[in-house]
Amino acid sequence: MFKIALLPGDGIGVEVTNSAVQVIKTAAKLYNVDVEFKECLIGGCSYEANGTPLTDETIKICYESDAVFLGAVGGYKWESLPHNLKPEAALLKLRKSLGLYTNIRPAKIYQPLVDSSSLKKEVLEGVDFVVFRELTGGIYFGEPRGFDDERGFNTMVYTKEEVERIARMAFKIARERNNKVTSVDKANVLEVSQFWRNIVHQVHKEFSDVELNDMYVDNCAMQIVRNPKQFDVILTSNLFGDILSDIAGMITGSLGMLPSASLGNKYALYEPVHGSAPDIAGQNKANPLAAISSVAMMFNFSFNMKQTSDVIEQAINKTLDNGYRTVDLMSEGCKLVSTTEMTEAVIKNFKEIFLKQD
Ligand code: NAD
């Protein structure tokens, strides 16, 4: 029995979570596992109901779950609220409460979308790597921080434990992939990066079967657009990962295609990278594939069902190959579909691929 906390949130978060749930239910039926959903409010809808974007009750339900699925939060209506009541404040608090110190974002090319990227087809074909971004430390949280009339300052700081735990996770997952980790830093300029590099190399001794390379962050940004095929797992700090994961995500095409996982020692949260898209919310236009691909990550990382995860990814690929496109992906000669039509098509292909495998 897998317990899943469902946090649809606001705007298209609700629509794509609905798609995710249908795929999870299909997977549970095909692979004979029980799932139990507990749905709670987060973001603007929680503010409307409870006066806060994240209640203790929602956090408690997440603590009691094997995995958390989040849609998206935010909307025009809540933009002028004080910072701590804004829907987005709920995300930071939730990640912190669940101790999610690693954010994983894949950069993977779906062959039928190879022409929608700004990069050339020959550079892109076969690209499949993941960015491991440290999520709860580094310059975004370091003290002292602040500014006055004369200067502004932040502190980039990492402890040994913070680097060790994400490095271990990256090496472990590299073993299940192509066995290669590229640790990205700025050790030629920053002492904190030299420290990061030293610790990564110490942890590597436990994983000597995995190939490890170091790369400076400026070079890595260039290499991602020059020759992205060289990467398997990119391991990096909070600030560098924030930037590199966006570059890596966009080489693959639309925002509606990008899934993510945030993992800690005990809890895991899965969410599409996109926001609540208030401009198309409630119109059945949202691309559900980032949410469905996040479900694939959930089956892989939280439920240890890699095969199920792979079949969901194959079903997405087949649906795109059949020419189905939501409005954000639409191109000439393809079939424009709604959120629900795209979801139904993925589920149909999921069942077909599963039966063929059997
Ligand atoms: P957004 O990702 O919501 O939308 C950016 C653009 O991409 C919009 O034109 C939107 O229509 C389109 N888009 C996004 N996802 C799509 C999908 N699945 N299918 C089709 N089109 C899609 O970013 P934004 O407009 O900057 O932010 C809107 C709200 O979402 C804000 O309140 C913002 O703070 C919030 N936000 C939340 C999260 C999150 O919940 N994790 C992330 C980013 C932004």
C-alpha cells in the first residue's frame, strides 16, 4: 500500500494533478499495487479556506505519506498579499518541513519533439541526463545576509554533511543510470567550492565504480548547449543548480514537459516545474505531460518500480509520436488536443505497452 498526499494547489495545478491521479490509478491496477490518496489544500486555495497558504494539517498528511504529489500554486488574485501569506511561501516551507535537500530535474529528449528545441537535432538526439541541485543550503540560506546603503552581502556556506548526503544520493542514482557523475563548482575562485570538491572526492571513495569528473560552472553552462550528450548526472550546489537546471530543461523544449523530484532522507515530493499558468487555467488546455512524467519519477524513486516508470515514459513518447500536442507544443501537421484528451491518450498507450510486454 502506497500512501500519496495530493496537493493540487491552484490554477492548472488542479487540472494536471487530475491527470497524474488517473495515471497513478492505471499503474496501480496494471501492476497490482494499492494506493491511497489524501488530498489537501496548498497555496492560494488554502489561503482562501484557512487564512494561510500551508496549514499544519497539510504538513502532517505529508509526513504520513510515502510520497507527495504537488500540482502548482499561485495566481493573480494573491499577488499583493504580504510575502509570508503568498502561495509561493508554502512551497519553501513545505520543502523545509520535509527536509528535501536534493532537487532532481531530468533533461531528456523525447524523439518526436526533437525539432521543437532551439538546439540542432544532431546535438540533441539521445540526450538524457539529470541535474542534482542541492536545495536547502548554500548562498540562498547562508548567514550573514543583508544590505544597507553602502553594500549588499550573502554568504555561500556548506557543511560537510550537506555535501556528503547529496553526493551519496547522486552516486547511488548514477549507478542505476550510466555510471557517471559530473560535479560542478567554481573551485578556481571560491573556497566553498574547493571544499565542495574535496568532500565529493572523499564520498567518491565509497563509489569508486562510478566515473567522477569535476567541471567549473561557467564551462558546464557552455557544455550543456554545446554537447549535452556527454552528461549523465550533474551534481551541484543550490545557486549553480538553479541556473543549470533551467538551461538543461529548456534545451528539451516546452515548460509543460519538465518534471521534478525533491528528495530527502525520509520524504519525497514530485511536481511539474511549471507554475499555475493563470492565463490558461480552467480551460482544459494545460499540457499534463510534465505532471505525468513526475509520476514516472515517483514510481522510480519512491516506490522502487523502475519498470513501471519506464513504461509511463514510453507511453508519453508514443503519444507524442502519434502526433498529439497540447497548445504549448502545437506544430504543423500535429493533432491539437486538450488536457483530458492528452491524458486519455497516454493512458491508452500505457495499457497497450504494458500488455505487449506481458
Ligand atoms: P507559469 O509556469 O505558470 O507559466 C508560464 C507560461 O507557460 C504561461 O504562458 C503558461 O500558460 C505556460 N505554461 C506553463 N505550464 C504550462 C502547461 N503545463 N501547459 C501549457 N502551458 C503552460 O509561470 P508564471 O506565469 O511565471 O507564474 C504563474 C504563477 O505560478 C505565479 O503565481 C507564480 O508564482 C507561480 N509559480 C508556481 C510554481 C510552483 O508551484 N512550483 C512555479 C513557478 C511559478
